[in-house]
Amino acid sequence: MPLVDSHCHLDFPQLAERRGEVIARAREAGVGVMLTIGTRLSAFEGVRAAAEANEGIYCSVGVHPHEAEAEPDIQAAQLLAHAGHPKVVAFGETGLDYFYEHAPRDAQKANFRAHIEAGRTAGLPIIVHTRDADEDTQALLTDEMKRGAFSGVLHCFTSGARLAAAAVEMGFYISFSGILTFKKTDALQAIARELPLDRILVETDAPYLAPIPHRGKPNEPAFVAHTAAKLAELRGISLEDVTEATTANFHRLFAKTRPYAA
């Protein structure tokens, strides 16, 4: 069973200018499906085009919390307009980022709720970015769950054990990136070791956060294999077991996707 890169940005310049090579290297590394992520509605056409042009590549549509002020007042209907496309399998990434504060917190929260409403309406998962905002992320997700169930993933997880446990209790998945391979990430590694295996995904967030041994270089989907290998090491299981579990988890969450092997 091939690995899945559950979160990358194939439309970003660092990857788009050599996309064919990047995809070929991913296939050689045993990566089947890739999910390329929307961060701005104004740039979604490029995200969708990358998915449309390649077998085994899907996309999401959304507005990153950093863009919540630049692209304000996003409504669920604007996101839902794209939900019928066969390659659009999720909404996001959305969420809260209090580390950079590129957008006011109120704007980020309104943006977040619009994505949740779209996900609930369409029955598609949301992809959540959260940084230095554990308490508000948990509170907002809990409040929205009371309005009606929805599914999703906390991507590139670097938050605390409390948020991880709460998210899993809500039915969410937790995705680990190359940060899992970095030094001085003992707390994160402990979370990865203890979470239920059937709630874990792996990702690159390429072109960012390249794992060891590629740290400092542009990241790409092929490198998700290093994160999967680290997860296997931490849990004391085989890479094959991690691959089987994380790929199955991905297709369970992103139900519109289909397995792909080059």
C-alpha cells in the first residue's frame, strides 16, 4: 500500500515550477495520493488545476487564517460552490494562528466558523491549522460540535496533549509533519507515540518543514516517508504497519478520494 501525503502545497512557487519532477520523485518514494491545499480563494484556480492535471492528486478549497483579513467575510456558500468538483475533497486550511497574528483574531474565528458550516453542510472534512491557540481552537470546535457534527484533521500538529485528546474525542484526526523528526520535540513525539493509530495521518506541508535528513531544503511530498519512518520508530511498529494505517485513515476521512499507485 502506498503512502499518502495528506497536506502539501503543489501550487506554491517552490514546487509549481518543477511540479512534474516533484510528483515523479514522490511516486519513486512510494507516495500514491497527495492532497494539495487551498489557502486563498483568489488563488484556488491554481490549486484545482494541479489536482485536475494529475491522477492521484486531490485538493481542498479554503482561506488560511493568515489570509482572513486579506480575504475577509468568507461565507460558507462561497466554499460550497466548489464542493461538487470530484477533486475537491475538503475545506481549508482554516483555523487560528496566534503566533504570527497576521489577521485579527475575530476575523480568524469568523473564517473558521464559515469553513465548519461548509463542512457540516457538504459532509466534507475541514483541515485545521492551529498555532499558539490551543484553548480557543478547542473551545470553538466544541461549540460548533453542539450545532451539528462535522469531521476534520488538525494538520501539522504541534499543540499540546490536551488539544490532541479533545480533538480525537470529537472524532478528529491528528496529522504529523517533518517536525516529528526534529530534535527537542520530545513532547510532540510522546503524543505521536500514545495517540490511537487509527486517528493519525502523515504529511509534509511542503514546501515547508522538510524532515531530517533534508532539513533546510525545500520540502516535497517524497519526504513524507521520513515522517512515517519516525512514527514507526516511536511506536515500535513496522513502516508497513504505519503506511497501512495512515493511508487507510486518510481515505476514511477524505471519503471522496481513491487509492492510487503509480
